[in-house]
Amino acid sequence: MGLYASTFREDGLPVVSSFTRPSKADWITAHATATGLAVVEVERLWLRFQQLGCNKEGFLTSDVLLRPPASSDIFIKNIVTTFRKDDGNIAFQTFLNAMKWAETTTMEHKIRGIFCLLNNGEPVTKDILIKVFKRTYPDDTEEERMKIVDVFMMQIDDADQGAINVDQFVRWIKSMPYDSISPLLEFNIVPHDINVEAHRAFTSHSRATGLPSRASFSHQIPTDAILLQVAQRVHNRDWQYLANRLGFTSATCAEYERRNPGETEEQTFEMLKGWRSREGSRAYVEKLEKALRESGMNDTALLLFP
């Protein structure tokens, strides 16, 4: 997982904890701005971070990380090593970056990340697998677990080298049916059912207080800035599926790819601008939101409404 450490930590980025703290009113909004997450996502993750035992300054300190279960679980140790700063602490901003990565990165990157947690990115041997399956199947006998390990090695270690490397692991996972693997790797900071309930509550609150309702934003046409923000969130995922929900064919998607080879963010941005241009005065925010939700990109749909 060390490969993604610079993505999680604030290396070269504004450090929110340097100008605010949890007791201040801007703690949540400042983190939302710094990470590109919606306020509701940051609020939910702040609750989780507090449950993990962060201090009043908003850090998980080394003394917390040295206590069980973190100290007694090799997989938690590997995660902690990835997140931790030089001083041994984990900042809330780092935690947010990691959760955003887990939600928005590609399936292959998620698989590679999982592999890194097994043995710090090193090849996985039978001994490591035995430890993994001992945790996965605690009620099985040692003999039963060995049978599983042997089958596992036989299927994945196609080079018969006595260990599994990351490329073999990725190939094996991706050889499985997409519809079986995708739900297992899907991660939403705010689950879909909570999103739906939150939208209902927001609508009711708006009616009761006279605040601008969600409907007042629904028929706005998204600006370039909004479309770019959407592109930045979804380009590493199946942006072509989103394009399909917006009415584009595979041939049109291929044309966007041809114009911007290897630049998935630019491909997605151009596709979104193409949708807005095609729809004209009917390129409503609510249409884009509906397509995002139908594509399983609920986290990005949240960004479309204040």
C-alpha cells in the first residue's frame, strides 16, 4: 500500500490542521474544500474518525495505534504504516484522502491495494496465506485451511514459483465475472439508502424553513467548474457507463478517447461538455445527478447540490 502513500498523505498539499482545529466552526468545511469531498461525507467520516479514538487536535496518535486491536493485527499495522506521518500520527485529512481513494479509484488499483495489505506489497507465500485463512476461517481445522491454501496457490501461482506476486493476484481477481467482483470492491462513504433519506430530509427542511429547496437547483445548467469536478471524481471509474446513461454510444466514447489518448480525466470532461452542448437549455443538473446515481456514483451526485 506504500505505493499510494503520497496520495493519502498531505505531501505538497495545504495541511488543514495547520490553520484550524476540531473546535472551530470551519473544521468540516475546510476539510471538504481541501479534499474535494462533500460536506456530508466529511461529517460522516469525522464521526468515524472520532470513534477510532482521535484526540482533541484531530489526530490518531501513536499511543492509540500501539494499543489493541491495531497492535495485534498485522493487516491494521500495514494500513497504519501507510497512513502514518513521520511523527507517528494519522491526520484526519489523511484519513479523508484514503477514504476518497477507496471510493473513487479503479478496480485494479483497489485489487493492488488489497494485495499490498497482505504482506506490505511483497510476494505472498503459503505461510502468509495460512495466516490470512486462519483469520478468515477461524472455525476450520488446520488441515482444512491447508487444502484451501493449496488450491489458492495452484490457481494463482501459474509460474509455480512458490509465491504469488501482485500481477498474478490482479489477473486472477479480474478473471472472475465483473458482476461478482464489483459489488465486493464497491465502497461508498455515504451509502445509497442514506443519501436518499438525506435528500428527503433536506427537501422537508427547505419547505419548513423557506430555505432554497433542492428543486431550485435541479433545473440549473452545470458550469464548466462543476463538470470538471465531476470528471475529476469519476474518470478513474467506468466513465463510459456514465456516458451511456447520458445517451452516448460506445463509438462516441471511442472518439473522445481518440482525441485525448491516455487522458481519462480530459476524456470524461469533454464527454460531459458534449452532453451539455447536446442538451442545450435542457442540460439540467438533475439529469446529470440521475445518470450518476444510475451509474453507482452516488458520492459524486452529492456534489451537485449545495
